[in-house]
Amino acid sequence: MLNVLGLPFIGTDKLRKKLTSLIKALKKEQGEVIVTHRGEPVAVLTSIDRYLEEQQAFKEFSDPSYIKALLEAKTEIREGKGIPAEEVFKKKGL
């Protein structure tokens, strides 16, 4: 489970007053803010870019063939069969 205690919190009363500036900050920083109501976490605000990235990741991780390929690649890396990052970067011209 995600440890939300490390994220910033904002109460609903303060959120009403600072919504515009908070949205601008989220867009710029790609962060997350936990919204509380009467001290209880009730929602998460995030930028649309971050939200879409997370949705894409959820989609990929729900694909069994993707998970299988990922686990196989992880095993290859552990066995020393992976390609060093420097070599990949060189091939990509980075």
C-alpha cells in the first residue's frame, strides 16, 4: 500500500481557497496532494499528465504477456545476460 504520509495534505476548506494556485503547482511539478475532510484522507489531486501516465502503467501491468516478458527480462539481468545501459545509450546516440 502507498505510504501517503510522505505526500502533502490539504483540507477541503483550504482547498476551496487555494484551488487555482494548487492546480498550477500540480501542473508544473507533476506532484500529488492528498485532500482531507475532517482530518481523513478522501481524495488525491494530481496533474492530468501524471494521471494519464499512471493509467497507462496500470493498463500495461494488467497485461499477462507484458508481465511475463518483464519477469523474463529481470531473470536475464540477474543472470548477467542483460545489455549494459552504456551500450544501449550508445546505440541510441545518447
